[in-house]
Amino acid sequence: MAADKKIDRRTVIKRVAVGVGAASGLPVLDNLAAAQKHQHGATTPRVAESAAKAPSFFNRHQYATITRLASLIIPTDETPGAFEAKVNEYIDLVVGESPFEIQKIFLDGMAWLDKASQQRYKKKFVNLPNALQTRLLTEISRIKNPGAVEVVQAKFFKAIKDMTIDGFYTSKIGIEELGYVGNTVLDEFPGCTHPEHRG
């Protein structure tokens, strides 16, 4: 593929966000007020600082896993990523306010991820080097028609991916990246200029 035709992951995610408004199909919140109370903003990417904030739903290990996964899905490159947008806080808040079946997707998925990491590499997912974390995440992202033994990881990957995209592109950083400037007031509204619509 020619370099000028290559589309990076961030561009694809941005197009999805613009095209459908919200990427997630999860029935997470009937009232978005709880999520809107969460203030997304830029931060210096300090892992210790992020870990210092106590999660409201996940335990600290699960919260660290969510933080790492979101950072792998929308990494920090020449522009801020999920870490700087505090997507981990958004996911913790939204999952905590979600029905039990949504919470179970996240809890079962992270349990599976740690079990697979321990079996293969003798370490939990968050303690793996970046290359092995990426390998595991790529593997579950490629499941298209999950069989009975792949349902947990397939559902979890879709859930964490969708919620990461939602969290990022509803944050201040994500909105700025989309170039959204908000509604503007028109001095006048000329109406339709087609001859057949003039009365």
C-alpha cells in the first residue's frame, strides 16, 4: 500500500466517531448526566498520577488494566491519546452505572485476559511488555465469528473498544481533535434557493 494511501488507526477511529456520533451500541446509561459530570481534560501522562485516583467501580488492578487497554486502543503519539483524555475515568464511571450484564462483560473479559497472560507468559496483562500486550489485544480483535470458547473475549474487546472511542471523542481532547467548534448563530437564514421551492 502506498504511503499516501495508508490510513492510520486514529484516522479510522475519527471517521467512525464522526460518522455515527457514538460508536458504542451498549445500553449503558439512560441518563447521560452522570457521564457528563466527569470532566475530561488534558493531563501529563504520568502513570503514578493516574493510578492515585481511586476508581469508583473497578478495583485498582482492574482499573490499571482498563487504563492500559484504552491506551493501547488510542495511543499517545504526536497528539494526546486515551490516557491524556482520562478515558479510564470515563469507563469506570459508565460501567459502574451500567446494568449488571454490561459490568459482567468487563469483569469476565479482564479475568480472561489475566488468565491468558498468566498461562502464556507467567504474568498478569498489565505486567507484560508492550509487545506482548499488543499481541494479545490484536489476537482478540481479530475474532469475527466467535465460537463458544471465544465469546467472552470477543464481547469484551468490542465493549472496551467502543467505550474507549466514546470516552475519547466526548472528551475535550477528542472534541478538539475532531475540529468541532460548537453551534454557531446565523445572522439570517436565507432558506432554500431552488426555483421550484420558492413560493
